Amino acid sequence: MDSEIKFRFDGGLASESVLDFYEASRFQYGASRFIYTLHHFRKTGRVIQRISPGQVDSTFRVTTPQHGSWEILIEEALKITATTAIQVPIQAMIQYGLQSIFPLKWLGSKAKGDFGSKDNDALMRALEIIEKNDEYNHKHIETLHTLLAEAKSNANDNNLDRLSERIGALEDSASRAEYLKAYPQLREVDSDARVELIQKTRPQVREIGYPLKKSAEKLDIGVSEERADYKNTLHLSDVESLDDSKVLDEVVVVVGSLKKFDKETGWGELRQHNTGKILRFVVKRSEKRRKLSDILDAMSGDIVVISGNPVVDANNAVKYYIFIEFIGDHDDG
């Protein structure tokens, strides 16, 4: 099996080879969308907007869970062809997707929020190293392991576990970076396309880690090739760090054509004028009835102008807009 992807949950229920049924379904939903999104990006160079059965044109096979943990293997049954936009194996796309979501700089910036009381000198020095260094350095990692051992004298178990997880995450990121050096074509991916890919796959990785809430203590995502095996370990803190959206105070004016709007949920989509990108927006529940007529008016125009508050993720990439008002039809003249 030379195109192998492995998802392995350990600890908790997973150590008995079982998962909560609902959490298992959320994981499989997220994992399948993550893999097919990366496959489509590899094939076309574009981020798929909506995964439907008619668009799933590749074949991936999944095994039954293995004993002693909750583990499944996924194999790509079809090889990439000469028409594939990015000529890399699916394992490389998995590593690229995870590295884009969890770069070294991100891991350092999230370190503070992972810890409770910081009254341990060794722990504080370790945090300082993690936060200030956004490049992998073997000397720093050795120092962190030394500080972890030193911190065990009086740091609480929760903080020790968190520090150990952060060090492991840094080592995983360094391993991914080293792995990806063999695929220079991925460094040529357009920055806008990469940001769009991150926006699409971040919520998918959150879904993948759903069983970490109750069923398991850690998740290993592994890729295997003929030359080596690579493992990426995620904990609940990693998954929770991805849900870090915030509403900006600024009001942004968006010009485009409204494609659809769901009156029940308040969610809609707009195709931005000039760029052609699909932007999502939502009308607050408390304002939905009052602003419904504005939305319907906007949908009747070819190109319209609306305003909204951007909701951004931790990388300041816009996830969607909170609708404020319909300003009017757009006049190109």
C-alpha cells in the first residue's frame, strides 16, 4: 500500500477500539472532505467550493478500525495523471494542508492561551522560547525538553501536559517542513490560493478532531511512502485553537451579485464583483425579519452593494460577513 493515510485515535474510549457514534461520524465527515478538498486542489490548482457526489471523481478506500486503538487506513486507488495541476502524491497534500494550518509561527502565537497558572520559572522560560521563535531550531528544542524536565518539580500536571504537547507540535511542524522540501512545486502555489485553501480546510480539521472532546486523548495523522513514515499528532487544544474567529468593528462595503439566501438560517452567498470570489454572509437572527426585504431587494439586482462587519480567523483571513444593510444597485459608470 504505497498511498497510505492513517488516522489513529488513542486514549479514552479509543483505547478499547471504540468511539462515540456521533463523534465518529463527525470525524469521518471531516476527514473525507479534507482529503477530497486537497485532492481537488492538487488536480486543478483551485479550491473546490462545494463537494458533491458528482464532483468526487477519484477513488479512496477505507479499512475497518484496527484493534488496540481506533485506527483506519485510507488508500488512494488511482494514481495521479499527467493532467494533474500539482504533480505530488496525496500524502504530500496532507502534509502541505496540515503545515499551512499549523505553521511554526502559529504554534508559537497560540502557546500562551494553552496554559493556566504560570508560577513555574522553567515553564515561563519554555513559553518565552516557544513564543519568540518562529523557526525550528534543534538547540531550542533540546532546551525545551530540558525545561520540561525541570518544570516537573513544581508545575501542575495540566501545564506539564500542555508544554509536552507544544514541544511535540513544534517537532511535527519541523518534520513536515523537512518532508515538503522534496516537493518544490508546492512552494509555487499562489498565496491567495493557499489562503483560500486554509479557510476551507481549517473547519474540516476541526471536524476531524471532534472525537478528542470525549472519545480520545490524541489523534495521529500519518502518511506513509516508500522512503519513510511521518506522523502528525493533534490534541484537543490544537483543534480548539482553530476556532478563533473574531468580529471586526470596521464596516466593509462589498460589491457583487447575490447568489442565494436561506430565509430560515439567515446565511447567504455573494459573488464578489471584479474577483469573482464567493463570499458568505449572515443576517443576525434578531434582525432577520426586519432585514429580509432588503435581502430580497438585493437579490433582484445584477450587481449590488451591501455593507457588513468582517468575521476573521486567527490569521485575519475573512471567513464571512455579518450583514448590516443593502446600500443599493452598483453603477459601473
